[in-house]
Amino acid sequence: MASRSPVFTRRTPERLAEADSVVVIGLGRFGKALALELEEAGTEVLGIDADEAIVQSLNGQLTHVVRGDSTQEDVLRQLSVPGFDRVVVGIGTNLEASILTTSNLLKFKNPTIWAKATSDTHGQILEQLGITNIIFPEQDMGRRVAHLVRGALLDYVEFEDNFAMVKTSPPLVSQDRPLGVTEIRRKYGITIVAVKRAGGEWDYTTAQTVLYDDDTIIVAGPTKKTEEFSLLPKS
């Protein structure tokens, strides 16, 4: 791809790098959503995309957004990307651009890199390049929604290394007695870490906490065990 001169809109990339901000490369559906969420949470973002229409659409919504070819190392250097600590590669549909961009970023050594993968093969290539933070947005969201559709789980977050946290209602085995008496952790291999009373706020649980059928709880532990516990009868 031919290198394009970047189009600057707001704060300079140099100042953003000094402010411990985040670079998001590839502003399609995933990259755009991520960048806007980071901005909403108070993190300044340098957004980079090769599509001028996308860049113009985000002008004024991100701290700084530029048009540039991230497969060209000199463009990334011109945008001060080596000075950033955190970079997300959100390019998905163009496998070559994703790999070339990631390879360029690895030359800089400084940033922690997250990269989006659209398939197992894509993920394997990124892993072989040396990327440890690989994002599978479609697969991860599909798994999460499947759990929610089943109805027993109110929310579901799975971490690496086979660990999950689940929001659900208390199964019958955990109700109407202090948690220390139920021996939930010993019997089911999970921990009930928090509880929210009907109309109340979240609070940490203790051995003395008593759960009721109209409570909402957070269960943490090995993925399979949290799922199995959440599917136990509620009444």
C-alpha cells in the first residue's frame, strides 16, 4: 500500500504519547466502539485508519484521529506511535494489513499490544509473531450471549486460564443459611464474592452472609464450575 500523509485534527500525537494514552489502529466496528468507550471512560485516544471517510466521521469524537497507512513503519513513527505504552490493532478483515501493522509495532518494543483476530488461524499467526493479548470479539461475544440466552445467567465474563465471573440468582443450596454453613466453596469449587439485595447495592459476602431467593450474586471460579453452580435449581 502507498503511504499517505496523516490528517491531524486535534491534540498532537507527541503530546498524547506523553499523556499515557492509547493508540487504536483500525476504526471499523470493533475499533470504533473500543475507542469511543475509552474516551467515555476518560482515556485519551489516538485513532488511526486508512479510510478518510471513517476518520472524518470520528473527527471531534476522539482526542486525535488521523488517516494513515499503519502497514508503513515510517507512518507509525511520524505519528509518534513508538512513544505510546498501549496499542490496540483493531484491523480484522484485511489479514495482511493486520500482520504487517503488528509486525511494525513489535519493532518498537515499548508498547503493550492487543490485536484483534477474526479466526483461529489469524490468532495463531498473531501468537507466532509474539502477541500475547489476542482478542476474538465475535467468538467471545457469541459465547457470552449463549450463556445469557440460556436464562440462568444474568451476566457472564470469562477470563483467560479457565476462570469466569457470573451474575446470577442464588441456587437453593445457598439460600437461607450463612454461607459459612453451606460449605459452597468446598462442595462446588466456586466462591460467592458479592451480593445485591433487592433494591439495594452490591456488597462483599462473608461467612455470615445469608442469601435469599430475590438476591443477585456474583460467583467466581473455574469456568465450568461457575456455570454448573449457576444452573442449579433456584427453588
